[in-house]
Amino acid sequence: MALLLDESSGSELSIVDGESPILTYHHGGELHKPYFHPIYAPDESIVTDDAPGDHPYHHGLWFAWENVDGVDYYRETDCDESERGRIVHREFRDKGVNQYTAHFTVVSDWVAPDNSKPIEELCRIRVHRPQEDRQLIDLQFNFFARSRDVSIGVSPESQGLCFRGAEMEYRKVTNSDYAIGQSEVSGKAGKWCSLNGVLSDEAIGVAIFDHPSNLGHPTPFFALDDAIGFLSTSFAKPHTIAAGETLTLSYRIVVYLGDLFTFDLWTCYDEYAKQG
């Protein structure tokens, strides 16, 4: 049986495996940015949080930069409206399913406060059929600078691919150097970074893999496990996308059952890194 793409709502696309949900992509016109929530672990636990009271602009899994030519595409509040941009879903392309994966491509416009559109984003999403102990989600983002150079500022707290985790007990972040805890992990470069904890009495983790082809690999991660569970990628220095050029960034999200002693993240990462 193939995976199923469900578009029963005009503003959501869900992927299911039989009767088991995997994730939902939200793209309604009223949103400040598209996002994925809920995302499910193989045991059907929900691992994402959406619009929590402490950070209402956190939405499960999403991509946004805080400073693109001085415009904030990350926050929906806590900044002046004249400085706030939106990432607007335009269309789907190339949707399909088979026995092993479901995929779809999304085109979005980054819209500045003056209604200019400096970036066209093309995101390719591939969701693998859940395995007994893991769920794999591959994301490739292509950012095309339409008509002028686009400057991306460095902001380690809110830049790039972001994940807001559901409430867990015994929550800890770790990285590919086996550093543990936000004071040791946040701001440090890593090939991967993971948030681990206990959810519904089960050990569970969510990791972001940074592909070796990415700009500035290995990426610095902003990682929190104290007040909240949060992961995001970053850049070590500002970057400019030249007019007419495209910046491509690729990541794998791994939702896994177990902890660092029972699940081999490094082998899983090496398998991903070998992919082109």
C-alpha cells in the first residue's frame, strides 16, 4: 500500500500511512509562513508544538530568517509591522506517492513590507514510510534572488530551519560531538543536533541533519532544553545571494524512538551524507 496525500482542506496537506498520520503541512493565505505540524513519531506521539504561549510565532517545523535585507521573516509579533515580512505559499508542484515515499514541491514568495518579493523559495519535501524506530523527512530549500542581491544577516537565535518540540520530561539537547545540554551545544557547529526526552513514558528524539553540501557546513545550531525544547540551524557569518543566483540548503529530520544509547544517530547521518 502506498502512502497517501490528503488535501481535504484547502489550506493543509497531510501525509498518512494507512490510518496512521505522519505529518501535516499548513499553507493558508492568512499565515505569516508555512509550517509542518503535527509531526508524528512512529508510535504516533506528536513531537511538535504549535504557537505556544511563550513564543506564538513558533510553529512545529518551519524555515525563516530574522534578517533578510533588514526585514524580519521569523517573528509575527515582537517587531514593528513595517519591518515584518511574510512567506506566502504560491503553489504545489510535482506531488506523488509510492510504496516507500511521498513527495511534493512547494513554491513560496518571500514578501517584504513594501510588497516586493526578493526571494522565490522552492522547497522539495520527501517523506519516507515510517520504520519501526524512526521517521525520516528530507527537505531541500532553494532560495532564488529574483532581481537584486539579497543579504542574509546572522542571528543565531532565529535563523534557518527551526523545530519547536512538544513538552517532554528529562529534555536534553546533544550534537554530533556528543556535547550535552544547551550551554555546551547552543552556538556550536555540528553535523547534526538532537533534542531528546521522554514523551508518553517513551524515550524519543528529534534530530536535524545538516547535509555536507550546505553553505558553511557544519552549521552552528541554536539549541534549547531548559525552559523550552528548540533547535534551529544558523550561519557563522552573513551571506549574500547574488541577483539571479540560488542558495540551496538540504536537511534531514529524524524522529526516532530511543535515546543516544539505543539509537545510532551517527550511522543514520552517514547514510544521509552519502546522498547527493
